[in-house]
Amino acid sequence: MAEANGKPIVVAIDGSEAAWEAMDTALYLAGLIGRPVDVLTVVQLRKAGYFAFIDRHLKVEAETYSRKLFEEAYERGRKAGVVVRTHLLESEKDISEAIISYLEAAGPVKFLVLGSHGHSFVSRHLLGSTTERVIREVTYRALPVPVLVVPASAGVEEK
């Protein structure tokens, strides 16, 4: 297994095919350079009026989904021989803000790997809004974090 020390490679996943391709790329690169992979997923908290129990149920559902993502991430890391560390982030604002806050607090990272898009229809045709915002904020805040965007190959015809 790759060592657990040194600057980690960070990858954000949401369960989309593009995110798993980003995860596989991060694992491959981590195996080459002997780094751990920190896997992020974000639970976006939304208020549902006066009914707090709705918020709690939605949060529990999102956390359960995140645990399934992490189980898959651990399994892929085990197969690749790479140490995988998971981080469940929460945000009341934007998913990209949670990722940026993590990068600001985490200390040095080797680089951040993101899929080119997520689940939504529009994001499958353009650079994903979360990916675009993370790139913009990393640049704007002058964070010393290179960002690797992995294009999704699902549905792309071979030439």
C-alpha cells in the first residue's frame, strides 16, 4: 500500500460516473507517487421550513448515501493498494464552498482531482458548476492547490 504520510491527493465524489473516474485517476496517481487519497463528499443541508424532522430525515438519508460512497471508495483504494481517508463535509451554502473550506484547513495537499461534471443534465453538457466554482475560488483565493479535472468518458464515442 502507498504510504499514509506526505501530502495527500484530494478527490471529491458525489456518486456520478465522472466522480468515480476522478477517483480512479486519483488512486492511479497516488499509487505512482506513494501518497494517500483523501476522499471528500458533501452533504448539502437545506432548511425545510418549520419542520425540523424533515431536515433530520433528509440529512440521515444523505449521510447513509455518503457512507455507501465511502465503502466503494475504500474498496477501490484497497484494490489499488492506496490508503484512502474519508471526510464527510456539510454545507448550508454551496458544495464548492465546503470543498474550498476543507482545502484551506487541510494544510498542504499534492493536488485536487475533480470530475468534469456531476449528476445534473446541464452539467453533463458543460463543465460542472461545482467544478467550475472550485477552480475559480482556488484561483481567486490563491490557494497553492493544483486542480486536475478528469473528463468523463461515459457516453463519449471512440474515434
